[in-house]
Amino acid sequence: MVRQSTLINFCAALLCSGSATAAQNSSSRSNLRGRRVLAVSTPTTSDSLNNASDAAPRSDESPTKANKLADFASSVAAYSAAYKQAIEATETNDDNNNNNDDVVLLNEDFCSPTTLFTTTSNIQCVVTTYGRNGVVRLNNNSIVTTNILPPSSTLSTFTVTFSYHTTTMTHGDGFCLDFSTDDGNTWHDEECYDYGIDFENGFWYDDIGVEFDAEDVVGLVDSNSLSIRLIGRGDHDVLFDKVQVVASV
């Protein structure tokens, strides 16, 4: 989170724009709403812009235009250098602030036949699809569920991270991440994702994170178990590549 905050402040200071459009055109995308964890996309610059300051002005260019081109190229080069320094600084902060008290409660890649999730009858596990190994396919309101046993009541923050992909969803389709603290007898919606609002078809949305405090989940503070489930809404498929749950004090 330190790195994410630093990058956001850095981009705001430099009047960055258009990052949302760039993210939509990438092969993997992340999104942010509520307590979803932000993933920052690294902006790229053209080599021609970086080298523009080395190019001599054409004979038909006025000195003013040439100066403007040189100034623009210098600004781009300065931005690139400053952004690189920001990345290096935040990586150092991430290393220094690495919390040794973090506990990995679940790390499911769906590659093993002994998945940690319980699946309903209309779940399909796929060995390889859309460039990924180990994928679970949900459709027709199907559900994957797993029970997690927190090792200590001192754990206060939980983060669920997953990657997903859709190809044929239409408006009204989506999926939800739910929690239960009574072995699945009662479920509570934590986050729901809707086609056309939170995602589009044809992309892998990687490392989507949902962070929540134990006190915000009904009954979790006094419970010795936590169950999570991913449930598809609608008649079209959603693919999940991996699911991880990490807790911290």
C-alpha cells in the first residue's frame, strides 16, 4: 500500500492523464472501488520522444518550433527519469515495510486435482485455456467454496486476491465474493462485480484484491473459521485462475 500511495501522489503531481484508457487496452487489467486494492499501471514513453532532443530540426522548422520540440523532449526524459526513481524508491519501501506477521491462509492455483475449494456440479476445471494453466469455470449461478481456519484471533486484516476472465457475459451478468463465519450457513456479500461496470469481456483481470477488517465481517471476531465463496451470477462463464487469502495482525 505504501508503494501504491506513493505512485498515485507522484502521478497526480505530474498531471498524469489517460491511464484508464491505457489500462483498458492492456491484456491484464485491475480495478478499484470501495476497499478494492489498487494496481498501478506503469506508463510507457515512445523511444522517438526520448530521442527527440538528439534530432536536428528540419530546414522548414522555425527556431521556435524546434525549441518547443526540444523542451517537450526534455520534459519527457525528465518524467521518465523521475518515474524510474519513484519506482525504485517504492520498491525499497515495500522491502523495508514487509510485514513478517503476514500469514498465507490460502493459495489456490487450480492446477492440482486436490483443489482446496468445494465445487458444485456445474463447475468445470480446465487444464489450460486462454493462456493460463489451471482454471476453474463458473456458470449458471455455480459456486466454489472453501473453509479457512484463521490460526489466531489476533489477525485483524484479510486480503483476498484473485484473477479472472470472461468472454461472453452480457449486461446483468457478473459474480460475487462472499464470506461466512458459521461454516456456510449464512453468507454475506463483500464485493460484487458487474459486466459493463467493473469489467469487459476478453481480458484477464489479474491480482484483483479485496481487503477487509475482521471487525467488518459479521461474527468473524468471535468465530474460529472463515469461509469464502465465488458465485457466478447469470448464464455466462467466468474463469478464475488463482485465489489467495493473506491475513495480518
